[in-house]
Amino acid sequence: MNEALPPDPPGGIAGALGTLRHALADPLSAAGVKLELLERRLAAAPSDAGALAERVRGVRADLAAAGRLIDLLPRLAAVAGEAAVETSLGDLCRVAGIPVEGAPAFEPRLVLRRLATIDALRILVWFLRSRDPAGAPPLLYDDSAPGRLALRIEAPGGGGEENPERLFHLPRGQERAGDLFVARAGIESDGGRLQLVEREERLVALVSWPAPAPAGEEGAAS
């Protein structure tokens, strides 16, 4: 079970991520400009410079990939810097504009980063919808179990994907993976869990959080 991030003090994790972004972005940008100039000069050079030009293009592609990773840092900083508030999954789904099949009450109140959770739900619905844009929109189901509050998000159509969890590891060439990475960070920052699994050749997103202890149990524990 994941543990929720503690409240972020001023200049804490969010500030550190912002500082790291600036520290990495400037030299990366400067290196990219120099490589672009070098590639132009090599393009005007004799044909025997082709191999070196190809290597320069490869390095530029690596820098572009690194730049996309660096661009995730402000989004992660926003997650870390948001204060968690008491809310319910039903409220969050309504604000996100995503109906829940069966309209469960979701009465237990959870302490969550509201904006990060809403953003994560929208990302997951967008991701599943992007696999079959002409198909029916994804649906949310109450998948709760004893001790866990959970949502299951799936689209009626769309094929499966081999090893879907790999998308959370930001593989090269998967532009959508960055959004999924941020979605998982938002869910896990509050002690939740986000998984992508295959069920009957469909890709399904499973989101869950530990259920809050009843008031009587909390009092007994204290």
C-alpha cells in the first residue's frame, strides 16, 4: 500500500522540482542550439560527413526526449504543492464530467489532492478514448471492496495492449505516457494506486485508495 505524501512546506518538494527544472532546462536548451548549428554545417560539408551528421541527429533526438521529461517537472511540482482536502469520489467524478455507472453514493470522505485527482481521472478517460475515438466513451464503475474505495474505467471497444504498465515508465516514442505518469503521481501522492490491466482484450484502468476508518475505530486507535 502506498503512503500519502505529507503536506509540502513552502520551498519543499514543489520548490525543489521547480529549481531542478530551471537548472536542467537552460543547459539543455543551449546544447540543443549548438547541435542544430553543427548539423547545419555538416549538411553543407562533403558527403563523408554524413555519418557524423547522423550521430548529431541522434543526440538531438535524445535531447528532445530529455526535454519532454524535464517538462513534466512543473506538473509534478503542482501535484506536490497542492494541499489535500476532504472530498468524495462522487464529487470528483461529477466535477471531472465523468458519469459513474449505477450512480454509487461514494459516501466515505477521503482526504485527496482535489485538482490532481480530477486531472488524473480526465487523463485516464482521454487515454482510453484515444484508443477508439469512434467508439462509445469510457465508463466508470464502482469497484470498491472491503478496505478499499475503487473505480474501474474501461471503454466498450478498443483492443488490448501488450504490457500496458510499461507506459508508466515513459518509453520513448509514447507521447501519451507523460500524461499517464503524471496521473499516477497524482493518485499515489494521496496513498492511492493506479494500474492498467488487460481484461478480455480490453485495456482497463483501476484506481483505488484505502477506505477511511470509521469514526469509532479512529477513536479507539487514538
